[in-house]
Amino acid sequence: MKKTVSRPQVVVRSLSKRATRGRLVFGNVTFSCVMGRGGRSATKREGDGVTPMGRWPIRGLLFRPDRSRRPRTALGVRALKVADGWCDAAGDRNYNRPVRHPYPASAERMWRDDELYDLVLVLGYNLRPRVQGRGSAIFLHIARPGFEPTAGCIALTPKDVKRMIALVRPGDVVRTDL
């Protein structure tokens, strides 16, 4: 009989649901993290600044090829292009999906002037099934200088995002409900 080894979960914890800073724990490794300006909530809405509570599979990695080499990871990896975006227009047929700019509806630009999306772990929040208006573009990405809260994502220092990318595997889950 083949023995299966269980993988640790990526767990995001904070002192309260309103807190914007917390700890991301993966096995025996702990990182400081920052979350949405509205804290965490089980009822996420588009534009509310809340990090959704739940368990979200890591779907893959996006990276800026002009700023770094292709990262070494077991995850599926895709290089971002200048025209890449992510639709955040509730009601649009491509809501919470990757799109190409110019796009006729509201869509976040993935190719940014700052470094926030140089490395992006795409989380499986509101992807399948997709519910209009329940929040879009929930990622684990690089934090702003000063560790300012996000619009709902989870963010780490650049060094810690690189460490996470090396540790996670396909099928790993980010848990934000504790």
C-alpha cells in the first residue's frame, strides 16, 4: 500500500478579523503578511477592501520577465505581458478572469510600474463557481513599501514571496478562515 504524505496548509492568521497585519504560516516557516484594508470577512464584496475568509487553492504563478528570471517552482508559471489585465467589472462576462488591455470594462493592470505584481500567486477565490460582485483579483503578491494594507489580497516582502514560491506545490491551499 502506498503511503501518502500530507502537506501543510498555508495558514494566514491575525489577532482579529479587523486587523490588516498578520502571520502567514506554512509548515515550520512563518512570514509577516499584510491583508486587506478592511480586515478579513466571510462576506466579500467587490471593492470593499476585505480579504476573503476561506480556503483557496493556489492556481499558479505570474511573473514579470523583464524584472526577474522565470522562478523555480513546482507550480504552473506564466510570464506576464504588458497588455495583461484582470477584469474587476461586476456584470462583465469576463469578471474575475484574465483579460488583455485595452479592455472595454474595468480591469486591473497586471503589468505595473511598481513591484507589487512582479511575482503573483493566483488564488482560487471566486473562480469556480464565479459569483458576480463577490470580489476579484485575490492574489498573494509583493507588499507595498511600509507594509500598507492591500485592496483584499495577501502580501509579503519580496524576499518572502520568493521563499513561498519555492515551497508551495500544486494542490496547496491558502487558508484565511482562522
